[in-house]
Amino acid sequence: MNPDYSAAWKLLGKALASAGDTAAARTAYESGIACAERMGDKQAQREMQVFLKRLD
């Protein structure tokens, strides 16, 4: 997995959340948000922030 590809982090988080592993999903979304910020991908950043809030 390319660590600078924010879409991969988003999909990983969604897969982990669907599997019931919310702790790992949270970590994936947090990593994805940081990646999106570095890469300037505002849309992916916003989407993952929403998905992260839904885990609560």
C-alpha cells in the first residue's frame, strides 16, 4: 500500500469498520486524514473525518 494514497486509507478504514474492528478503523482513518492533509486532498480529508466521527 502506498502510504501517501489517501483513498487507500479510506477504504482500509471502511473495511475494518465493516469487520467490526473499530480501533483499527480509527487508526486507519487518523492516518488517512494526516496523509490527506500532507497531500492537500481536502475532499478525502473531510470524508474520513465524517467516517471517524461515525465510529463514536
